[in-house]
Amino acid sequence: MLKLLTALQTRQADDYTIVNEPILSSELMERAAKAFIKVFLDRFPDRKKHILIFCGKGNNGGDGLVISRMLFDEGYHHVHTYIADFSEKQSEDYLLNLERLQQKDVSIFYINQAADLEFIESDLIIDALLGSGLNKALQGEWEKLVKKINKFSGFKISVDVPTGLPCEGELLSEAIIKSDLTIAFQRPKLNFLLPISSPYIKEWKVVNIGLDENFIQSTSSPYFWFWKADIQKYIKPRQAFEHKGLLGHALMVAGADETIGAALLCTEACHRSGAGLTTALIPEMGLRALNARVPEAMYFSRNNLDKIDWLKYEVIGIGPGLGVSEESSKLLNEVLANFKKPIVIDADAINLLAQNHQLMKLIPQKSVLTPHMKEFDRLFGTHDSWWERIETALKKSVELKVYIVLKNRYTMIFTPEGICYFNSSGSPAMASGGMGDVLTGMITSMIAQGYAVEKAVQLAVFSHGYAGEQLAHKMYVVPASNLIKQIPYILRELMVK
Ligand SMILES: NC(=O)C1=CN([C@@H]2O[C@H](COP(=O)(O)OP(=O)(O)OC[C@H]3O[C@@H](n4cnc5c(N)ncnc54)[C@H](OP(=O)(O)O)[C@@H]3O)[C@@H](O)[C@H]2O)[C@@H](O)CC1
Ligand SMILES: [K+]
């Protein structure tokens, strides 16, 4: 689990490391540039490339100057270094590294106004104008320069963060470098993980620059990033003598006459994720399809709801394809009135809650809501930005004592303790119908098997994305049905490695 930091917290980690390692700030800059260069050499080994480096006069610009020197020493001799000379202010380490660079046979140009910059053919453009020190919208010459650079051809690489993009919080303006690759120091910036950064970041990579990790761990931040190794710590192998009766019984409440498909997807995903038993409470007309598609699943008729033994089930998943009819509303009411263990609430069940907020009070603690952006807004009100949505989700998950899984490229899991975990796995190839139904089935299944809800959600969210990622190597688009087939193999892989 990686703790994620704001720009201010990163600066504090930076200062702490300088004082306590101890290390000179100029040496830390040297270390950061070296980490950048390592990635650069791997990706662009051709020394004949024409490279433009744009530097500001703060520490991001200082990094740029060190990178320029290191590239020269590595044998890249078609490098032009440009300095945006728009203000008197300059950092000490910028100045020191300017002097060091001047001792090399490297051409340095000063830009006094963006209009002076003529178009130069180049293969690569390195953006070291501004980094995490951004404190206002780019205006005037800065804005013009950034817009001009964006029009230049050539692969753009940003140092630490694309110039103009705040590390966290709302965008300040649209004058932001559109980078093809961003090489960030120590941690991804929070905004990299939200859709607002997508026009400005095609790909990002993080390099370790040796900031004090103990200090970072002691920093108070609600944001975490989790990946494979975190999941692998707790995924359980099956034990000798374990049988289906010990691996949980899940009830999937899903489907309507026209949307039986969603019910089949979540039921099959639940079964293939390892729940000992899965029962589908679906419309009668879906029974044949259920028997054909998931013969392992059991069926419970909605006509016999008064005879259901709620205690039989460890968890209920409700919502996929349920519709917002009177019948589905009654079903949700029944479930909320009778079931006291965690419920995984998705899709139309969320829409029904949005229509009747009173029902929210009945949601058992540690239940899981799995909205996509639109369902989230229907439930909690319209939001103008992702940052507003994050604020609401942090508050609501604590208030309702539930987990909120806000689905996205980097799906966020908000906990009743006020934490937000960003999931690292996934692929844009998964953006197709039915994916959410599969995730609901997987989360329900993991809870049924006895994982603590938080772990169940992390495990399901990660392995869902991971399965999609793996398939995306071979498939243009990953259909939900293909992902379902992959689940047992992926879980096995995660368990073993
Ligand atoms: N922390 C780390 O781990 C390490 C960090 N390192 C590097 O340091 C970078 C951060 O450096 P930094 O703090 O010097 O800030 P940076 O981004 O260069 O800009 C500062 C200048 O920009 C100005 N300015 C701001 N907004 C503006 C605007 N809209 N329009 C115009 N001007 C604007 C601001 O002026 P001010 O507004 O304050 O007058 C100030 O002069 C970081 O991204 C990384 O690359 C590594 O070297 C080592 C380890
Ligand atoms: K930059």
C-alpha cells in the first residue's frame, strides 16, 4: 500500500529527507535527475535524437538543467536547452545547475517572450518548466509558451508533472502541457488518477528518488494506492477438508424480464470467484437461461419470497438489471428490511435508493455501494468535478458506515474509516457493458467466502482489473463474458506468485 501525498506533503518529505538523511538539496536534485535519465535511456537509447529541453527557473527547471547535463555526458549531442526567462525569481539549485551546465558544450537559449520561440524540428521535448510549485493558473507569456509547445511535433516528456497541471485539486486553466509520458518523482500525483488529467497525460511512470519513506508513512493522508503485492498478502488458498458449505452462500438479486443478461453475468461471476454456493433470485422467465449458462447456480423464485430463509446467506448482491419498477422496489425493501449482514448494492438498486433516500437508513453497516459516476451523482447529488465527488464519497462512506466503490479507470474504494484506496489495475479495453455486473458478482463472492469486507472489496476490484488487463494484451475489447471465464485462473495466479 502506498500512501499518496499532496504537493505540500511532498515538499515536506523533501525537506525532511534533506535534513535527516542528510543530503544536500542539490544532491537530491541530482538523484531525481538520475532516476529520470535511467527511464529515458531505456526508452530512447538513440543518441542521435534531436531533443529540446524547456526549463523554468525553479527546482523543476533545475531538474531540467541537470537532465540536460546528464544527457550530454551520456552522448546525446543534439540537445537544445531553453530557459523561460519570464521573471527575476530563481531557485538556488537552478542557479547552481545553470553554472554547471554552462561549463559543458551545450547550447542554452533564453526565451523572453513566447513569440521569439521559433519552431524547431525535434524528436523529443522535455518539459521542465514548472512542477509541483505551480500555485496559480498560467497566464501571459507562460500560457503562450505552453500553448506553443503543445503545437510542436515531437514526443513530449514531462519532468515530475506536466507544466500547468496541479498535483491535486481542480484544474486552474487549460494551459497545460500535453505530455506523452510523465516521469514523476516518488509518487504519482493524485490528479494523475482522475479523468481530469487525461488530455495531459498519456502515460505516467514513477521513479524512486529516495525520499524518507518512514516520514511519508507518518504523514496524515486519506489516499492510498494498492497493487498486486498487497492483494497477494491475504488471498487465501483453499484448505484441506474445506467444502462448499464452508465457503459461503451468496444470494444474487438481479434481473428483470428484459435484462436477464445482467443477472446471469453477476451470478456467474459470483460462482466463478469461488463462493461455495450461489443462488439467483431472478424472474422466472430467466430460469432456463440460468440453467443453461450457470448450471452450478441455484434458483429461488420471487413468488416464494415469503418463505425465504434470510439467515442462510452470508451476503446479498442486489441490483444488476433489476430495473426501477414497483416490483424491484419491493424486492429492495424486503432485502433491506430482513437482511442484517453486508449487502452489495449496485446499478438499479442504487437508482432505487436515489429515488427513496429513506431506505439508506436501512443499509446494514459494512455494506458496499458500487456506483459509476452517474449513479453516484443520482444518489448523492450532481457534482461539478471529481474532487467534489471524492469529498462527498469520503464523507458519505463514514456517515453511512459503508464502503463506496466509485468505478473509474483507477477505481476508488472509500471506507467507513474515511480512507480512499485507488486501485492500480485495469485497462480501457474493459470499457464495455456488463463489466460492472461482473464486479458486483465478484465482490459478493469474496464476502461470502469470509474475507473481511474491506479485503473482499480490494481483492475483487483488483483481480477484476487485473483480469481485464491480462486479456487486453490479446483482445481489442474485453467482453464481460470473457473476463468471467478468466477469474479462477487470475485468482490462482495471484495466490501462487
Ligand atoms: N519535492 C521533491 O521531492 C523534489 C522536487 N524536485 C523538483 O522540484 C519541483 C518543485 O520545485 P519548486 O518548488 O521550486 O517549484 P517549480 O514547480 O519549479 O516552480 C516554482 C516557480 O514557479 C513559479 N510559479 C508557480 N506557479 C506559477 C504560474 N502559474 N505562473 C508563473 N510562475 C509560477 C513560482 O513563483 P512564485 O509564484 O512563487 O513567485 C516559483 O518561482 C518538483 O516538481 C521537482 O521537479 C526535485 O528536484 C527533487 C526532489
Ligand atoms: K514539468
